[in-house]
Amino acid sequence: MDRRDFLKTTGTLIATATVAHPALAAEKKSFSSEGRVTLPINRNWRYSRTSSAAAHEPGFDDSSFDRITVPHTNIRLPWHSFDEKSYEFISVYRRKFTLPASMRGRHVFVDFEGVMTASTVWLNGTRLGEYRGGFTPFSFELTPHINWEGENVLVVDVDSTERPDIPPFGYQVDYLTFGGIYREVALRIVAPSFLENIFAEPKDVLTDHPSVAVNCFIQHLEASSEPLTLNITLQNGDRVLAQTSQKVEAASAQADPVSHPVTLAHLGKIDLWDLTHPNLYSVHVKLLHGDRVIDQDSRRIGFREATFTDHGFELNGKVIKLRGLDRHQTFPWVGQAMPARVQRKDAKILREDLHCNIVRTSHYPQSRHFLDACDELGLLVLEEIPGWQHIGDKPWQDISVDNVSRMIRRDWNHPSIILWGVRINESRDNHDFYTRTNAMAHSLDPSRQTGGIRYFQESEFLEDVFTMNDFGFPLKAPNHPRYLNTEFVGHTFPTKTIDNVERLTEHTIRHARVHDQLASDPQYAGGIAWCAFDYNTHNNFGSGDRICYHGVTDIFREPKPAAGFYKSQCDPAEEIVLEPSFHWANGDQSVGFSKALVCSNCDHLKFYVNDKVIAEVDPDHAQFPHLHYAPFVTEIGGKTDPWGDLRIEGYIAGKKVIEKSYSGKGIDQKFTLLPDDLSLVADGADTTRIVLRVTDEFNAIRPFAADAIHFELEGPAEILGDNPFALIGGTGAIWIRAKDQPGTARLTATHPVLGKQVLELKLSASTPEAA
């Protein structure tokens, strides 16, 4: 089925939204003398939790509405123990803007990157249509209704209820979707003929003659009486590596964009994109009428060959065992409404702190900022469409097939993405439906394989890779040559930072032993564990407070001991790791402190109590025979009298390379603030995390510290979080969001016993937006 036939079958729910949208991974541009103009409109929205027909009219008085900045959540919530019905309502957003008369004659679109869950859009009192879906981008053309002489009023009704006609809803879902315009919005002003999208596919990257097949999609909104020219360049920074041009014949107005394939060859030496050297290039495309640029756009790419084979997963011809975690994109207090900096930080935590080499975007397409960071950091991605177990009726399935299209057309240039997930997570078989989703993926992007996340091996295999959730142990043997485990541990052993040592240790062991089995057979391409971060859920899941404590870190991104296992699996050249899976306490196990488990990439450990050696141990290859960096396990019961400070030393090839100490005093000694950043942009949205910790004198977290921390914030910023905030397991976090005035924000955090900590954040001026 081609794109035109697909649209004919999807009905008005999709046809009302302009399907031709830009690939929003491109950076937003301000006014330019050439080509398109892209105007971010994230600030100066007016918002009300209550919508009405009157609010759709341009003359409506919205002065009583809240003034907000996008990304925006429709309601701030507690970090746990709240009812999802709190955010399930229809709200209204209004944004006024004017356009210069010099733009007249061009076409104007509004591009939404993500609105939860259904969006009905008006301009100047005219209803443009409804888009159904919360995780994929959509656009509406505004041109026929623009007031070129004065003010325009854009209005969006946002239905954040769990509507059964929209994926993932219709039955039950083990995660929350929240509400609001939670991703960025922009106006796009283009010529009657413009670049609708660009797909740049590197070819023959492992040969001496690599090339790039660039498919330029040109949208002709009006008939073009004269030919145009495409100019395409491949660049490494500012250095042009290859360039070509192609004539575009005159064309009539068409509903669908026209594909113009072009090849860039004779590139010279190309540096491959891989896990340790994620080299990136850019493809720049200009559409010219004579010598005049009427449109231009660019995409970032990487040269790599990524394929699941009978020998596992191969990147650039080398077999790599995949080791990763699933990610939900939600955060405390504001749900999904976090800006670029925070989205990018999650990728950094996964790649640099936990040393994962793959992430799965469970269970929906995620922020372009997160994917951009994956490209830059060398973090592989399995991206999948929205859904959770349930398959709806034919119109519901039509939306899901359209989700495949929108996901791929937005993200097909990301080198980090190696697999499209085109099946509803853990759903039953549906031959006709999944034949359609696979056909859509393969027709749009023949360069990548598809997978379908299932939970039973008897499932019909329509995809290229058999992707399987297997929570049992031992794991099922692979039943297909290309086989990837996509969930394990997770909900079968939820763990909190405040749990006792035995549970924390068992949690770590369960992750380690699954990866040990995955390492035992090349038919396992690897595994993606459930999951990276704890997350909010419905009342019939989770641990009784609407939290699924399934993560190897908590909801604030603070690590649990199991996170230390993932961190320890890197080469010591990247980082030397020593992470105990316990806190140092004599009476938290059933009978004293007996067994110690430490995750490390050292080859020998020494344990000291009161500076006396009590144990020396090598990696436990008896219990974990296939792991290159097996955890260390040692019995130290009966060797700790008298009780005192613990010191662990790590050795590689006989040389001490790391040591950590833990206090035996049982006293909270220090209160610290750990900001992710010390500077923000004063755009009303930029945000950073501030981690709070109570530690011993050696900086080890005191896991039973539960003190209330009081905050005072001076300057043009606000706190996202509770004030006061009660620590959980000796730690926690708040986020600081910049307002739209530059200056300095001064945060004072007060612990009731350990005193105050102060930090300052610099807020720099931001680029002005459209009035």
C-alpha cells in the first residue's frame, strides 16, 4: 500500500491533520533572508483547565488565563500517590501572534511535536481539525485563515482523557500519559514548493566507496510553472565533502510530496559512527528557483552498518552484545513536560553513568532531544509505536499504522536507531494488522529491520527480529536466529532504595544472572532490561502508591545497587567501577552482616575493616561464568568484630586502581547538593536537576535518612518539586526551571540538622520569539 492509498483508508480522523510535516529533528531557525522561516512559539501561551466554545473565538478575553511556556503539563501533581483522573480533562491553550506583511504569498503551518492526547485546533475562530495521538508530531496549514493585517489567535483544545479510540488506550495501560502541550511548537513559513522531508541513507559504508542516497521530498502546494533545482551537500562541520545538483521539473499542485532521489558519491575518507566514536555528518539541501534559494533544510547522519544476523547484532561488521534498559520519558511533578536539557540528561545517564549500549523507547516514540543525544553519545535505540497489550478496532489500527509512518518519517535519519518496533507491546497476534505495520515500515525505510515486542514464543513471526519479553529464569532458549530479549526482571522483583540489604542484593543478582545467560549463547543478540527509571502508573499496577519500582534507578534518576551492575560492565579504560550492592550496616540482614556483593570491572578486591584485611576475592565466575566482568561475592560474617569503617580496594593486574570507604559509625554526617548544571537559558522552559544527598563522612549515601529539606529560591526561576521535600533513601531531587528573565537564581537548601547548602545558577538571555 502506498502513502496515497493509506490516507484514503484512514478516514477523516487522520485526513483532517496535515500529514506532510517537517522532520522536527532539525534545529529551529529564526528569520532568514533565504528559504523557510521557522518561528518557535513556545512562550506567551495562555492556558485554562476549562475549555469552552467562547474560548475558540479570537476576541475572547483570556486575561484571566495562566501565562505559560511550552513544554507544559496541564496540572502539576505529587510525585506519587495521585489519581490519574486529576489530569484527565479537556483544557485550552491560546497563542496570539502577528506575521510581517513580507511573508504574504508564502504558506504557513503550525507544527506540534507532541500533545497529549487529542488536539483540536482553531485559527481566528475557524476549526482546522482534530489530531488523535499523543506521541507523534502533527501539523496544520494556517494560510487560508491568516490575518496578514494584524493579530492572529491560535487555539488548541487538548483532550487528555484516556480515550479508547486512540492508542495506547482501550483497555489497561501500565504507565501514565499525563496531559498538555508537552513538546515544542513552531510556525513554519515556506514557499509554495518546499522541502517536506529529507531521508539521507548512507550506503556501502564498510567499503572504499561509501555514498549517501538522499531522498528529497518536495511538496507542491501550488503549480510550479518553471523548473527548480535541488542542491545537496554533505558536510563535516563546515567542510564540504561532496556536492551535487538535480533539476526538478515544473509540477502541478499535489496532495502528496514528490520524492526526488539523489546520490552523493566520491566522499573520500569517512569516519564511521560507532559506540565509542559517534561521528556525525550533515546533509544540507537547498531548493532553488534560478539563483534564489526558496527553501533549505538539513539533517544530521552517521555512517554505520547495523544488522541483526544469525550471529547476534553486528555494528560495522563487529558482533556486539547488546546491554541496555527500557525507558519511560516521565518525570516527577510534571509528567512528560520536560525540555531538551532534561531529555538529553536521561541519555547521558544511560550511556555514561550506566554504560548501556542500547535503550528501548518503551512504549512510544520519545523526544527528539533524547534521540539527538543518543546520536551524539553512541547509544543505540529500539524505537516503538504507542501501545500496551491492547489492539483496538479498525480505526484504532489505522491510527497505529499512521503512528508507524510518523515515527519513521520523523526519525529515519538518526544513526542511533537500529530497529523499528512495529508491534503493540505484549499484544496477541493479529496477522492483517501487523502485516500492515511491517509493510509501512519497510516501504518507508528499507535500511532498518523491524521487531515486534511479544511475550510468547509461539507468536507469528512477521518482523525481521524476534523481540521477546522474557521475565522468567532461566530464560527461554532462542527460537529464531535473530533474537533479542527486550524486557526482564522489572515487575517480577520491584525494589526500593529503602529496602533491606538482602532484597537490594537479590535485585542486583537477578540482573547479573540474566546478562550472564545472554552472554552464554551468540543467538541471544543481548538484552534490554525492565527498566531504567521508576515511573508512575495506575492503581492496578505498582506498589500501592502509583509507582512501579521496577527501575535500576529511582524516579529521581538516583541509582539503586542494581545500577552498579550495568555500570560495571564497561572496559576499565572507560571507567574503573567499584559499586557495592549493600549499605554498611551490621544488623540489616537476617543474621548480622554475612555476604557482600560488589559489582566491579577490577580483577581483584580487598576488604578492610578498621584497616585490617578481612577478605580478598576474585570475580565470581562460578556463579557468573559467562560475564567478562562478573560481580564479586564474599562471606565476611564473623570477621567484623569489632565493627568499624569498611574500605574496599580494587586491583587490576596487581595494581590498586580504586578504593571506597564506608563509615561504621551510623551517623548522618554531610548534606550535599549536586546540580546537573549551573547555567540555564532564560526562556521559561530550560530546566535542570538538583540532587540532594545525606552521606557519611566518606560520601556514601545514608539510606535511612528521611529528613525534610526546606528550600528558598531567589531570582528568576522556580522549583519543580515539593517544598519542603522529604528525602527517600537518603536522597532525592528537585528540578529548577528558568523563567524568562536573565539573571542569577540562588537556591538555599536547609537540612534540619546538617545545616544549609547554597548554589547559584546563571540564567543567560534567550533568543526572542515571534510576537
